[in-house]
Amino acid sequence: MEQVANPLLASSVGRSNLLTNGGLEWWQRGTASVAITSGSIYLADRWYAQILGSGAGTYAQDTTNVDVGSNAAAAINVTATSTAPLTNGVLFAQKLEDFKQLRGKPLSVKYRIKASVAGSTVQPYYSDGANNTPVGSPVSVGTTYQDLAYTFTTGATTGGLYTFLCFTSVATFYIDNVMMVVGTQACDYVPMHPADDYARCLRYYELLGPVPNYPQIKGCATGANVNIGANLAFAAKKAVTPTNTIAGTFTFVNTNAPISMYSGGVHGVFVQAVSAAAGEATYYSNGSGYFIAEANP
């Protein structure tokens, strides 16, 4: 059987997506609209919006303005930008983890995108972490979903790899079903099995809780100030040693706040609190308490 050269592949020929959460289906950090005034913010797993200069906007999940076959999209309401978006603008980006394997290779990206105002424009970019390179000219976007596809080749010594869009019009942009593949032929979005899609997301961000009574740590103390702790394993090994934090409210029964956390590297976290007196000692989520592990290589 003769192999078909990459440039001859049709866009409908399915290939493996290099992006995580390309369909924008997973939003572990929350789905509500968040104002973006400076810096960057993650909401959809692995995707972040970033503000430069005097740019401004909001970022949220949208379950109404979705592409065909999708449950969720990203809605980015750009309220201030410019035709020089890397000076004053709003970006929507993803950083790839295994960039070294992609050095010197042609890569093709395809976004599905629409805007609230016909003729709104967006500029595609890629970055090696030090240099931001525009691909072509700004693209005009209509009010129904369309393809936005481009190809670029990374350098032989690339120190990082990002794909991102810079919005050059004041409008609400809806982004869904994004693919990145090796080669010069862009590929239509291929959904992953939900278990595999979610597992990719857990590699970078994971919540332990919050549900009533979980997480819950229980032990028996011989007196006051006895450590009551446990190892909590992550559902997925993290890409790098994560930042572990505590959020929400925990109930303490014969134990005293605060809960201390100790890193278990990419595998999990050790948590502990101290007893108030002898006897059974417990601390648990009252329905809002949870632990967060975030690993963004």
C-alpha cells in the first residue's frame, strides 16, 4: 500500500491532536464570566486568555454559541484592543508541553471561530517563548462558524511552543474545536473519547473534592497536638511537580486548623492537621472544601 503524502491528505482525514482540550469541553476552574484586566487567566483546561497593555475583555464558557457537535465553546468578549494587539490586546493561547519533539517540523492549526460583529478581525500567531511570530495577515471573521487555519514551521532550537490568536476588533469571539497536527495540511477537529480527553486535562490540573465528606481525613489521637494526616494520590501523574493549595471550607472535629500540605511530587500530596485532644480526630469537606493541584509546564 502506498503512503499518501501529507500535502495530499484531505482535511477530513483524522489525525492525532497535539493540543489538550481542543474541543474546549473541560472547564475545571469554573465556567462563569471573568473580567480580564491584566496578566493571564486559565478557565478552560490548558487554554488561557492574556491581556497586553490597555487591552481588556471577559472570558467565559458558552454553551449556546457552539460549533456543530460541541457541548461548550470559549466566549471572549474583547472590549478594548488595537491593530497592534501585542502592544494593546487580548490573546487566547495554549502552550504545548512536548515542544522539543516538534522542533523543525511544519505544524498546522485549525480553529473554528465566529464573532458577534461581521468583519471582526483576528491575527494568528505562534511563539517559541521568546519571539511572537504572526502568520499571514489579520483574518476577517463572520457571524457563523468558519475555519481559521494556518501552517508554520518551528525552529531547530525552539525553546517553547505556543499557538495563539490576537483579537484586533472590539467584539465577542467564539472559539471551538481546535486542532493542531504535524504537517502542512490542516485537519478537521477529531473529538477524543471523554475518558482520554479528561485524562489529558488531569495531567495539568486536578481537584480533590468538593463534595460533602470528601476529602475526609480521620485518625485516633493519644492526646493534643498529634498529627492526623494521609497521603492523597492524584488521579493522573502531573506534568511537573504541582502547586498544591486548599480552597473552600472544612469542618474540624477534635482537630485544629490549618491543614498543612506537603508535596508528593507528581504523584500526590500529604495533608495533615493536629488533634485538639485524645480520641477520634477528623477534618472533612463540608461540601465546599477541596484541594487543588496545578501543574503548568
